[in-house]
Amino acid sequence: MPAAGADRAGRSGASVDRAYSDPALAALYDALNPWGPGDDFYLELVMSAASVLDVGCGTGALLRRAREAGHGGRLCGLDPAAAMLGCARREAARSGAEVEWVLGDLGSARWEGEFELVVMTGHAFQVLLGDGEVRTALAAVRAALADGGRFAFETRNPAARPWERWTPEHAVEVVDGTGAAVRVAHEVREPVADGTVRFTTTFTGPDRERASRSELRFWDAETLDGFLAGAGLTVAERYGDWVRGPLTGSSPEIVTVARR
């Protein structure tokens, strides 16, 4: 199911999914998405760059961990969900991690040559649905990068058909801030069309049920590379998993590191 291994659908664009705009649901994000191999992959990249922009930073776990690990440079997190940034700010204040938090997305925020590294983790790239939205986002990423800077992100491999496992039978249970159990289940709402998957996430607690609707675009590597090239970004590294294995038809991920 999407929550296992992180999913940030609906957090890069004008509309923000309820899973991230509702403070009660945003507070569940880290419990649903504990630190894992993908986070280790990105942390290594972040620690090697003096200035980092995390697009769709969510609760800010990656940047906080980098600061706690001794990163001494500039760390900036961008997210369009105020509830998620609220979590990020509270946790950063609690740990003493100094990070810039910016409310917005790549269509509204603008930097010019300020970062050695831009990352989009948690499959955030997949919430870019239209070609125009993708081109706008990639142009903003390129503008934000210094010469030779890197852009790292991942998308789920459509050849592995991960949405077939997003069913109520694969629901998970987490505990909220009050100690109550919350059941979280996904269900694809309609057949996959034009590479887009539409699904509902239902959060069921002891007193109420909340539903969040999401859309994700799935990309093959060739299409991704065409958009990157059009934005003036060159693919430098490509992997199919978090241990840097080659991309194959059965790989769960398409992990990309591109350079300006």
C-alpha cells in the first residue's frame, strides 16, 4: 500500500490532499512512514551537499536528521501543506534543528542558483499530473540549482504495477497522539487510465472515519528522461532500488539523479 515506504500524494500543487491538510491526519504521517532505506539513500546525498532544497518536505524528517547528523550548511524544506509544515516546525523546535521551512510549491516559490542539491522524496514527483505542471516544476528545479547541481527523486516503476496491492486487505494500523488505534486502508477507485492512478485512503478511528482522495501519475524511464532533457537536466545516475541495483522490469522504483 502507498503508506508503506512513504507516499506524499497531493503535496505538490494547488490542491492538497486531506491526508496532508487535516492536522489530525498529518500527525499520523511519520508513524505510517517510518525511516527506511530510501531515507538512508537521500540522507547520504544531503550530507554531501552544502545547500539542499527538499521539495515536498512534509514533516521534515530528512532535513532534521541531516542537521542532527552534523550538516552545517543550508537546509530548506518546501511544502504546500500547512499542516505538514506545522509538524515539521514543531519537531525541529523540539530537537533544536535549524531549518528553513517555506509554505508553497514549485509553481509559487522561486530560487536562482542557490542549491547544490534538490530532492523530491516519498514519491512526491508523482503528484505532478499534467505535462505543463511537470515542465513548470522542472524549470523551477533547474533554476534553483547551482551549475553542476544535482536533482534526486524517485517514482514507482509502473512495470511492477504496485497499485494492485493498494487494497483494503493490505490495511495497516497505527496509534495516534491520544493512544487510539487508527486503521488506514487504500482502495483504487477506477481502472488506471493514461498512466494515472486514482485512489482513496480511509482513516478509521474509534470515533470517526475520514477519507482522502489522491491521484498519482506513473512514469516510465524514457518519458521521464524526455522531460528532464527538455528542462536542461541530464540523467547522471539511475537505479531500480535503494541499494543502487539496476533498473529492470521488476524493480520497485525508478530512482534518478540528474545534473544541471
